[in-house]
Amino acid sequence: MHGRIIDITVGISRDTSVYPGDPETVVEPVYSIESDGYAVSRVTFGTHTGTHVDAPSHILENGMTVDRLPLSSFLGRAVVLDLSGVTVDISHTEMQAAFKRSGAYNDPYVDTVLVKTRNCSADPCNQTSGLSDCICGLKPEVGPWILEHGFKLIGVDTLSVDCSASLDNHRLLLENGIVVLENIDLSLVKEGIYHIICLPMKLEGCDAAPARVILVDGHFSDSADFKSY
């Protein structure tokens, strides 16, 4: 594999913004090198903290849990759509226009879509704000657009793929086996086509899990030649 590696993961810390009402992150030392000769910390956080993957069990009763999702869903060819200039909730018309502009419209291998919103240059909503105060999200009409184009994964740089608490996009996408990836960092990513590697933690029986997600801007070959970014 040749190319530039771009880490689009939002890390987990005490300062990580979470969806309104979700658990805050707590990091505390258990053992220290000074006292015990080694360091161990205890970290407490919600399953939807930082960059994370939603499983069907997040919305659907008896839905598949995150540890059972097929790994093939997390590797592929991704198109980044730059909609950071849109100042209202994003429609399927705007998605379609960006898709055509990106060069991915006629690429049969693109199976993942990542949406860059104005969140890339602003602070995301925090626990004290309502969802209506968050950076613009995706209108319910975007879910059917995702299905129509056959994507297996949709990623956003906001805290939710929905712009309201009705969770229409969540329900439609997860019912149809489409992976939902939320709270990615696309601030340093230009519109275009990349390879994506998304590996959620194997949290058994859970509705979601934090994930480390990278994009590779380049091409695959038999040898490895990475440049970190």
C-alpha cells in the first residue's frame, strides 16, 4: 500500500464532546509508576463517545450488536463529500451535487460516503446544549439517498447522522445493514476518494463502540509504504 495516512479519529478524553445526555468521560489513575512501579488507569465512557460505530441494537430491539458486525463493512473505498459551506441541515439534493462533483459518481468501487459539514471548523454541540443547537446534520431524506446509491457505510463529522431526535436516518440505515459512523474528524481532509480502514472496539453485546478510523490517500500494491499524517 502506498499513500498518505490521515487519522480521522476523534480521541476520547475528559474534554470529548458527547451527545446531549450521554455519560461524561472519566479518566482516573489506579496505580502510578511513582507508587507502584507501573501505571494503570480506569476509563469510564459511553459507547457513543468519540469516533464510534453504531450497531443495529442501538435502535432495533434484538438488533445485531457491534461485535457481530462483519469486518468487511469497515474496509473499502470512500468518497468524502465537502458540504462545509452548507449552513442549514443537509438535503439529498446537496448530497447528490457533491457526489457528482467529487469524481466518485462513475466509480463502481466507492462503497462508503463520508460527509464533511461546517462542524469541521466549529465547536460541536456539548452536553448542555440541545440537539437543535448542534452543527447542521442530515435531513431524513438523506437516508433513502444512501440506500439508493448502495453505500455500506455512512460517516459524519457530527454527533449524529440525524438532525433531530426522531432518528429517522438511524432507523432506516441500521434496519438495512448500513454501518453508521459518527463524530469523525474531517478538518484536514479534502473532497475526493480514499481508502478507509475503520476498526471499532470488540465490545461484546454492545450497541456501539469507539473506533480508530484512517483514510489512505493513494493506491494499494504488494508493498507497504506509508507516510503518517
